[in-house]
Amino acid sequence: MNVETFKYDNRIVRAFAIATVVWGIVGMLVGLLAAVQLFFPEANLNFQFITFGRIRPLHTNAVIFAFIGNGMFMGIYYSLQRLCKARMFSDFLSWFNFWGWQLIIVSAALTLPLGFTTSKEYAELEWPIDIAIAVAWVAFSVNLFGTIAKRREKHLYVAIWFFIATAITIAVLHITNSMEMPAGWLKSYSMYAGVQDALVQWWYGHNAVAFFLTTPYLGLMYYFLPKAANRPVFSYRLSIIHFWALVFLYIWAGPHHLLYSALPDWAQSLGMVFSLMLIAPSWGGMLNGLLTLRGAWDKVRQDPVLKFMVVAVTAYGMSTLEGPLLSIKTVNSLSHYTDWTIAHVHVGAMGWNGFLTFSMLYYLFPRLYRTNLWSTKLANYHFWIGLLGMMFYCIPIYVAGVTEGLMWKQFNKEGFLQYPNFLETIVQVVPMFKLRAVGGTLYLVGTLLMVYNLYKTAKAGKFEPDTEAQAAPLDKAGAAHGQPGWHRLLEGKPLFFTVLTAVAVLIGGIVEIIPMFLIKQNVPTISSVKPYTPLEVLGRDIYIREGCLGCHSQMIRPFRSETERYGEYSKAGEFVYDHPFLWGSERKGPDLAREGGRYPDAWHFNHMDDPRSTSPGSIMPRYSWLLTQKMETDALPSRLSALRKVGVPYPAGFENGPAQKDLQAQADKVVANLKQGSITAEPDKEIVALIAYLQRLGTDIKSAPATAAN
Amino acid sequence: MLYNLVHSVLREAVSINGYGLFSFLLFFGFFIGVLIWAFRLKKNYLSHMGDLPLKSGERPENSTDPIQSENL
């Protein structure tokens, strides 16, 4: 038989492995700093660049795209070559992918603390970086499909299907959600507004979790778990059902992030039902993973790689059961905006992604360096400390979440809110925030032990840059396995398979998103809702820059507990000029949708300077730099012009003169208001713009409620 | 033109309230199809596919790893 000899590229795998470890530490450290600020706000050292609102997206981006992203590439570059029995299609593309990705991460690490953000969760990076992401992703995809094309194994193993689904779907999601109008080099406005922006964002946000954190890692589970256990997957048939059901269903579930919001009810219901159906394929996958270990549980006791995998797969099962339960509208009414969601995502991130990444690293390092793991004992310590860290993180935050939800909804016997001051509810859970930081520290300590162990392993062995392998070329190998069946034909033709996967993925998105844009009744207009004034636009941009929406929602749900606390519930028509929407997903502070007119300007000034002077016990950081920094009036023309291009009806030429006058007049008014409160402020300072924006929030509908249409 | 066509079809022909049923039937049909497909697959094919990760093609002499050596 004609057998070819070739070499697997280990250098690229090692590069991604090192990047995974380095960025993992960075992401966890930033997370810890953010966690500490939630009970000790002064931990930002009154330094705007490391304040909670700005480093929260840095933490999420670092963990998702840098730690888990590099871990994903590490696993794919190792397993794909071996499953295809071929070296990667192009070494140049491999390294282009690697360095491009690291450059994107460094750009994110610089721009997010500097306040350059689109504000859309997990898509905060500004437009030039968005383009770079698309380019790096194309390089990865070409390399993936190129390797598949030159494979020596006829059949595509199920792991590769998951990789294909990842490559296609992330490209579609990223491009659709990143449609934005530039208003300068590092500033842009979303093409979509309000409700539509919210739907697209959470269609993206949910599916970024699905197709960046789940499908590639499922592919890796289907490769590394059988490898580590040295036995085939429990049921290959089940893995086929798992794949197709998962890729078809996942994409529909995005609206479960917007339950009881101003999103049309049909979209909410669709999101809920499809989320519930997701339990079936997810648990099919989990059971398939765990049952692969049947008869091999003695190995689990000894091998740290398998230990980490068992916890990872179990965490996958737990979070994919919890996710659908949280999508039930009644459960969601309690959990949404609370820390429950934070606990839920950390079971997934720390347990599923984190532990599976650790298991891959422990598996790969000895093999890349041709030696044994330096210390199994230390790896076991890592396992237990990491597990304990996860428990200490998640359990207190679950308690905090349920406490918050119940306290927000509690009425007294007289029918008034039991805790009318939001601050009372957050003070109650501060001890839980402290415990959470302990948990995060433990998890980080465990990871540091791993770094030392891997370093010693590398030192003890000798790195093998290329591993020699042999296989027969495709045509001869392909003839060896009986009659072709339907599925065999399908996965024997990667292009057709890819198209079918894309169709399965896209159906859900199309069914949800197209009617949202075409059917006018989805967003009933309110004639009194007007575009923001120039000063308010600048104020809104400061609100975005500081990441205020990390703690303050702008969406009052139609519950009595919310309307009593915040005022009339939010309507879809109120957000038609909101590019981007700023509904938020978490409340560490009260909702601000109807903040306008609630307090005098002077209160806001003092509150921003030192929140504890107006609200004793508040965990909000000081924003004293807003009192001294000048607002960016020079940027106004490009911003108003960009907003007009995305559909805000500013008159032609408005930005070339009238806007500056309008801004000046409104700023003078705010300064005069502040003077009444014995505060002297200059009209060109950022605080003036922010106050103008906050005082506008939710007031349009109050001015002429009778004119509401539909 | 196309916009108007799609717009009118969506607005008039398909009621937005029918979306839930439409979506469910779409998935249900798809799911049943996948089930039939999966259960009609041959056993030797399934076992060949399940074994793929265990066959990396690496030479035994290149591997110090006991697990990998076993697989070849």
C-alpha cells in the first residue's frame, strides 16, 4: 500500500498553548480586580483606566477571546491535523492567525481601559479591531478548510463538524453584529437602533456563547476525552444527533436575554421555547462524554487530565440545564439583572471552558515535550484548589442573585416596596461579593500551580517541533469501508456539509431577525420621542465610555415591583434613536431608564464626584475626573453626521454650527442649575454633558403621553 | 421591489402569531429527519468513526507516550 510520511506542526500548538496560559492569568487577574472593586470601590485607586465599568469588558474579553480563544485554537490545531492525517494547510496562515489574534488581544487590552468601546457585550471592540478580527478569522477558516481538503482520512470525525460550524457561524455573527458607522478612528455607532439593536446584539451575544465557548469545545471534548480515556466515544450515533440538533436549535434562543423587555412578545416566546428544547441535545452531549468513561473510572481517580474533563463535562451539563431554566419567563423575572446570571456564566466559563482547557494543557505539554508530567501531585492540588475556587465563587453569587431578586420584588403589608432604596438590596449582598473574590483568588492560585507544573514539564523534556506520521493517501483509504450511506456521502463532501450546516444555523437567525426589521408594528412609534441634543449625545458617549451599563440597566420591565420603584415601564418606541441600545444586562445600581428629573443637577454632580456623599454605603466608584476633563466638542460634527447616516433625523448642516450653539446654550443652563445648588462648574467639562444626558433619560414619554400611537 | 414583496408576504400571508407553530414544526421535522438518518447508519461505519481520534498515524518509535503507542 502506498503510504505517505508527513509531519504534524507542533510549534503552532505550543504557541497557542503559551498564549492560553499567559492571557488566562491576565484575564483572571483583571476579573479579580473587578471583583474587589465591588466591595471596595477605592481599589481603582481613583484611576479611570482601571475602574470597574472599563475593566469589566476587559475581563470578559480577555477570558472569552484571549484565554478560551487561544485554548480553542490550541486544541483545534492539534486535533485537526491528527484527525485529517495531514499537516495544517498553510504554516503561513497558522502564524498569521496566531499573531493576528494576539495583536487583536493587545489592542483590546489597550483600547478598553482607555474607554474606546461600542458598549455591546462581548463585541465592545471598535470598528478597526472588528475588521482585524474578521481578517484573522478568515485566515483561520481558510486554513481549516484547506487542511480538510488535503486530508488523508476520508471521513470527517464529529469534532471537525463542530469546528466547521464554529468557523461559519462566528463569521456570520461577528459581521452582522458589528455593522456600525464610524465617527472617527475609534468611535462608531451601531447601524441598528433600540429594540432591533437589542435583538441583533443578543442574537450575537447568546450565539457567541454557543459557537465560541460551546461548539468548538464540544469538538475538543469529542477528540480529547476519547484520547485521554483511550476508548472511543460512547455513542457516535448520539454525537451525530447532538451536533445537528445543537447547531439548529442554538441560534433561535437569543431573545431569552430580553424577556419582559420592550422586545415583541412573539420573539420572546420563541426564544424561551427553543431554549427549553436545547436541554435535549446538550444533555445528550454531556451523557455521551461521561458515558465514554464507563469502565474507566479507575483511570479518573489517577489521571488529572480525566479529572478535569469529568468536572468540565459535568459543568457543561449543569449550565446547559440551568440556562434553559433561566429562560422560562417566570424564573427569568426573578433572575434577570441579578448576580444569578453571573453565577450561571461562571459555571460555564470556569467549569466547562476553564477545566477543559486545563485538561488539554496537561494532556498536551507532556506530548509536545516528549516527557511525563512533572508532578501529578501538583496537578491534583490544582484540581482541588480550582474546584474549591469555583464553589467559593459560584455559591455565594447564587445566594446574592436570589437575594437581590427577592428583595427587589418584596412588598410590605401596606402594599409598598419593602426596600424602596436600591442601595439596601446591594448592601445586603456585599459579604457575598467578598466571598466571591476569595473564590476567584483560589481559582487563580490553582492556575498558577499549573503554570509552574507545565514550566517544569517543559524544562524536563525536549520540545518536538514536528511529529512524524504516516498514512495512505485519500483515494485508497476511502475505498476501505463498505457501501456509502447518506451521512457518509455527506461528510465525505466537506463543501456540501458546510453549506448544510450554514443553512441549519441560519434558519433560526433569519426567522427571528427579518420580521423584526420588516414589520413596523414591532416598534410602535411615539411622536414625543425626539433625537438627543448635541450635549446629550456627548453625555451619552461618556456614559458608554465609562461602561455605566455594566451596572445600570435602562429597561423597566412591566412588573409592579419595577414600575413602583422606577416609573412607567419601557416602551419599544422610546429607543428608536438609541444607537446603540443601552438596556444593560446587570443591576449593581438602580435602573436609569426614567432617571431624568428624579434628582437636581447638583445631586448628580456631587454623586459623580463622590457617590458616598449622597448615598452612604454605595459601591459605585468615584468619577471625579469627569469634573476636570473637557468634553470632546471637536468630535461633535463627525458624531452627529454618523448618527444622521444611521437614521437619526438631524437636519442637514446641523452639525456645522447650529449644533455647537445648541450645545453651548444647554451647557450654560446646566451650569446655572448647578449654581443654584452652590456648585461652580465650567460649561465645557464632561460632567455637564453627562448630567444633561441623565436628566433626559425617560422624559420624552412624560412630556406628551397622550400622543403615543399604536 | 424585493423588499416590498418580502414585506407584504410576511405581513399578510404569515401571521406573526403563527411563527411559534411554524418554528416548532420546522425543528420537529428536522429533528425526526436527523433521528431516522442516525439510526440507519451502519454499525461498522459508526465504529470506524468512533475510532478515528485513537489513530493519529504517528509512528510508535516517535512516541514516548504509552497511550499513543497503544493506539497504533
